[in-house]
Amino acid sequence: MWTVLNDILNILIPIYAIVIAAYLMGRFNFPWASKKLTPLVLHVALPCLVIRQLANDRADPTEMLWMLLAAVMVFGFSTILAVILLKVSRQDLRTYLSAFTLNNMSIGLAVGILGFGNNGLALCIGFASIILVFQFTFGHWWYAGRYQWKILVKEPFIWSFLLALAFMFSGVELPSYVDKTLQQMGMLTIPLLLLSLGFSLSQIRFNGFLKGMLFAGIRLTIFVGMSFCTVLLLGLDGESRSIVLLLSVLPASTINILMANQADDVDMPPLTMMIMCTNLWMTVALPVAMILWLPSHAVASH
């Protein structure tokens, strides 16, 4: 029992410590250049991490295909249920839909590397990449109010993901000097994403807290339920099953706040409150999920 608890704390404490430290710095007005760092992470560091992990520390291609399909299914099922729920309850789709459907993958990547090692991180990146593709396409289009095909061409992450898949399925190995360069750049991704999450949360005010907690709880239930359905339908087991289930408890992405700020007709207070509440739910849900679904050998073997 104590060994399992220690393994879980080894994963959770680094994640929570970084987010809480950034939150406190944000509350005390510590300078943080979010507008400059966000493009650095999303357009440079994250693409490097994706290429490096999928090309060199690669998962089994068949296992990766199942993971990609699982991500599409979880997103698709959850989106359908969210639309039905919001329509029935007469809530504004522009305000809530992206927060209901697009997860924060920074914590997922941290769980992958700390809980499962390089193979688990590669699988988490595969799952996260599908969600991020939807984030950078559907998310942009949703808040812009129109389809913009140029986003597909200009988004570095999408091209890096396609390039990484080409390397992985072709079996091509990156030269060691390219691998080391990508590794150093990619190492910036997880800590900077977690710091950005903490600073983003520090700017949220507690207005409409009860409604936010209710919607965040419903969202969590939808994701866990759809993830269970997905692993059963696809027959996933082992690390793949554990990763899909663990990623189901992740909070809504704070990138939604950045994108919504660029639109003129989005009601920001309830959106930001719901995103804050999804993070509060996660502080309870993630430890419970790890007790239930983290393989006993995962941390020890990595």
C-alpha cells in the first residue's frame, strides 16, 4: 500500500508543485510573459518534443494507431454528448463547448513521462496530438465563427505531428545530433506548459463557482464514461488502457481562454470559471484514477 502511495506521489507532487508555484507567483503579480512564451512552447518546443519522442523513443506503430483512434473516439463521443447536454439545458455553445471537449494535455504529458517512461510518453503524445489538432483547428474555427483553412497550413504543430508519424511508421532513425537537439528543445515543453497553467489559473476570479463546479463535474463524468466505452470497444489493455483512462480526468485546456479572448461575443467569466473548476475536480480525480488504473509496475519499471 505504501509503495503504491509513494509511486503516485512521485508522479503527482512534481506536477502539483509546479502548477501551485506558478499560481502563487501569478497571485503576487510575478511577471510572466504569457503572450511571448505561449508561441515559443506551442510552435517550437512542443513540435520538437513530438518529433523526438515519436521518431526515436517510439511506441509500437500498431499500439500507436489504436491510441490515435481512441483519442478520436473519446473526443467525438464527448463532443456529441456535450452538444446535446448544452442544447437541452439551453446554455451558450460558444461559451461552453470547447471547455467541455478540449482537455489540457500538459498534465497528460507529465503523467506519461513520470508514470510510464518514454514509451508511455510517446503514447500520451499520440493521444494528446489528436486533441491538440482539434484544438488548433476546431478551437480556432469555433471562436472565430468561420472555417479558416489557412490555419492548417500555418500551424507548426500539425506539420511536426505528420512528420513524426512518417518517421515512426517508416522506421527511419534520426541522427544522434538531431535527436539531441530536439531533446533539449523538447525538454522545455512540460515545465513551461505547467507554469503557464498555474499563471492562467491565477487570473481567474471566483464568480459563478457553484455552476462551474456542477458543469465541470458533469464534464468529468462524460469523459470518464466515454473513455471506458472506448477502451471496451477497442479492446485496449495494459499501458494503452491505463493511459486512455487516466487522460479522461484531465481538466479543460486553458488555451481555450487565450482563443476566446480573441473573439468579441464570448461570455468570458463563466468560461474561465468552468476551466478553473475542472482543475479543482482534477486534484481529487487524478489521484483516485491513479490508484484505480495506474499499473503497479509502471513507475517502478521506468
